[in-house]
Amino acid sequence: MSEFVEYLHEVFIDFGTIRSRKMFGGYGIYHNDLMFGLVADDELFLKTDNDNVGLFEELDLEAFEFHAKEKLIKMSYYRAPEEIYEDPEAAARWANIAFDAALRNHAKKTKSRT
């Protein structure tokens, strides 16, 4: 595990227990078995959806993108605001925003399966 990913456990201390899982050259960041963040190149990106993406866009935070088969893929994860690394309350607030998006996404997937 990278030092940065280990550090995230401290960053989110006020949010609650997180765990990480290595994936695709980076890490998924989970809370209660739902992925609410991802780490790529030691940068944290948080889960977004239509309800919260505006908060990230207002701060000019970039979406996570990668190239696959000569195509640019934009995912529903945006760079975390820098304030979370210095302010545990801000970290908990932004983690909850991202986790709520993960919950909504999970509920939508569960509903579409039934």
C-alpha cells in the first residue's frame, strides 16, 4: 500500500473507517463496502453524481480521466479539494458527500436489477 493511501486513514478519521483495495494501478477507497473514492498517482478523487457534481465543478476540480483504446474515458470521480488534508471536519464533510453519491448509485443499480 502506498504511503499516500495509508495517510488517507488519518485524513478520514472523523468520517469513519475506510479500507483500500488495489485496482488498475491505483486504489479504490471504501466505506461500508461501497467505493466512494479512488487514488491514482497518489491523488484522491471522490465519487460524484448529478446531485453533487456541481460542488466539485464550482471549485474547478477536475474529473478523473484515462485513455483506453485511443478513447478518453471520464469517470464519475472528481479530484478531492485540498482543504481535506488540513481539516478533518472538511474531510468528513467531503467524504460524506462522496459516500452519499455512492449510496445513490448503489440504490439505482439495485433497483434496476429488480
